Amino acid sequence: MTKLEAYLRRQRAVEGWLDPYSARFIAAIGELQAREGVAGSVGEIGVHRGRLFILLKLLARPGERACAIDLFENQDLNVDHSGNGDEALLLANLRRHADDKDIAIIKRSSVEVDPADILTQTGRARLFSIDGGHTAECARNDLALAERVLVDYGVAILDDFFNQSWPDVSVGTAAYIADPSSQLRPFAITPNKVYLARAHAHRFYREALMASQRGYFEKESVMFGASVAIFGVEAETWRPTRRLKRWAKTWSLGRRLAEARRRAEGSPA
């Protein structure tokens, strides 16, 4: 078993927020890029304790560096209280699950980071996760920053666009898309993640992922005028609920509990 395979099984050992299927989907993108010769560094804004950053580091090939951007101990600048980066825990988790070599750490707000700060330390990126400040300003800034450091076929991974606790992420994304000079557009969705790339790369990723992830493909939709393929939301989010509903209908205790709930709510049987 490779380190990547082992980590995909136990990534929940690292504090943070990353759906298991979204982790596997990101790994599939990274492996597709490796097979097809898409080269570049990996990076993340808002690494917290490293749950997703470790995955990116494991996807990096020899010679590819990783960039971690976070406020870390400067939490007084974390105005919306999203995440709580800890550099010591990040490095400890990296050593436990991957390694802490070939990493550039930028300890400041992403709105104060210039593309040159990333490019001079790690070069252009093929995978870049956006999970920093959840204000509209940060979301818009971080997408624009990602666009400027991504390779031609690079992918930006946007967190919490659909999270009702952080509505300004979608507001900032809409502001970025509304800028006619912006280049990144969504091409796929998985639980709590939206994947963006330049329009000419959409077909490349969508066709490959719809083949490799066909068991999790649900449907196609449209987002900001771009076709998006939706993967894993039904399978990962709702299947447990369906199992509970089947249990309630099948087992006598489940039926009695359901009937008691209907009586308490005054609902018809």
C-alpha cells in the first residue's frame, strides 16, 4: 500500500474538514495530471492542521514543491474565524503521513500575498486549494490569485461554496466570475468542493473523470454558464439516510419509532 492509499484511508486522523469521497476525487485529478504530463507544484490557502494539504503533498511528484499559505499564529487577523492554523501541528502531521520537505510556508493573509511570492518559491501550480478566509473579499482575491499561479491545465479546488454557514464564499466567487477578465470556471462538483479550470481544459477533465469516477457520477448541470459534472453527493451524503429509512420501514422497532414520531407530530400514518 502506498502512502497515498494509506492516507486516503486514515485522513480523518488529521483534524479538519474533508469529505472522504472529495479526497479520493482530488487524488484522481492529481493522478490524471501525472499520467497526462500536467506538471507543476501544489498549494493551499488555509491549511488549518493539514488534512487536505497532506493529500496534495502526497500527490506531488519528485521535483514538485508545495506551498502552504495560512495566518497560523496571527489569528487576530482571522476576521471571520474560519479555520485555526497551527504550524507546529501541520508539520507534525506532515511528518506522520507524508514528509515536510520541499515546502514553502507563507505566514500572512492571502490578500497580502502577491503571485510572485508563490512563483519564486514553488513555481506554477497544477493543484491549488482555496480554503482560507471565508469573506467575499478573500474568496474573490484567492480565486484571482489561484488563476495567476496555475499552469495552463491547472485546477483550483474551492471549499465551502455551498456551505450555508459561509454565504460570502459564493458572493465572492460570483464577483470573481463577473469580472470579464477572469479565466477560471467550474467544471465539477463533489461534496463541499467546486473544481475550476480554464475553459479549454474542461473537456479534458470532465471526460477523464466521468470515465474513472463513473460509479459516482450523478448528473450534469450548469453553474455560471459552464457545464459542471456532479459526483458523489448523492452517494456520500444521502445514502446513509436512505439506509436509515429502509431500516425504519423493514424492522419492527423502526416501524414503531416511525409511527410514534408521526403521532407526536400529528401526521397521518
